[in-house]
Amino acid sequence: MNVTDHPTAAWTARQLLEAFPYDSQPKYLLRDNDKIYGEEFTDQMEVLGIEEVPTAPKSPWQNPYCERVIGSIRRECLDHIIPLNEAHLRRVLSEYVGYYNRARSHQALDGNAPEPRATETMGEVVATPVLGGLHHSYSRSAA
């Protein structure tokens, strides 16, 4: 994951290439109308065989999945932490993404996580702090 204060179309095109190695790219990419999706980005999309689906201008509700996850990251993580530097922010986001995908319950997944968990029925419930105790991951200890 690369970070820049001033993203350009060329930088964004490079991120796209690095995001989908080994022919793992999606068929479609829903994007907004930011200027960072310029000619270089469009050319890279064409090379990768990805079809662009731009949203209507000033319509964030047209990309609800992205808006939802960004909102969760802000509400559940970044609103409660002051990153000290870029490396700290990367560690925090990496830990949160692991928690979000492996431990956090999701209503749309019937209380499971995106990476499904086995149901544990035996043993005492143990809470493991995540992000310094901001969240907790729950499991059962061996009986």
C-alpha cells in the first residue's frame, strides 16, 4: 500500500497495476469522477481488461459498498486514534483490516466475518484486545 499527499493519474495507474497481480483483476471497477482517474489510469484499465463504471458526479451514494467500509474505518478506528506518523497509520490500518475481515461480526453475513469462522461451543470465552483494547476479538479457550 503506497501513500502520497498528491496523487496523480500516473500514480493511481501504478497502484491499480500493483493491486491486481497475476491476472487477478476484476471485470468492472466502480469509481468516482476524481481527476486522479486521468488518461494514464484509463489506459492501464484498458491494458488490464477492466471495464470502468464511473458514478454520476457528486453522487457518493452510487458506491455504497466503498462508502460503507470507509465509514466503518473512520467510525470504528480512525476517529479514536491519533496516528503519530505514516508507519503508525499503516500498522493501525493493517490491524483494523485483519480485525474487520477475521473477527468483526457483519449483519449481512449473519454475524460472521468476511473470512468465515467456525462456531466454537466448548470452553471459556476469552477476549483478546485489538488496537490496544479499542476492539476485542472473542474466542473460546480449549476445554
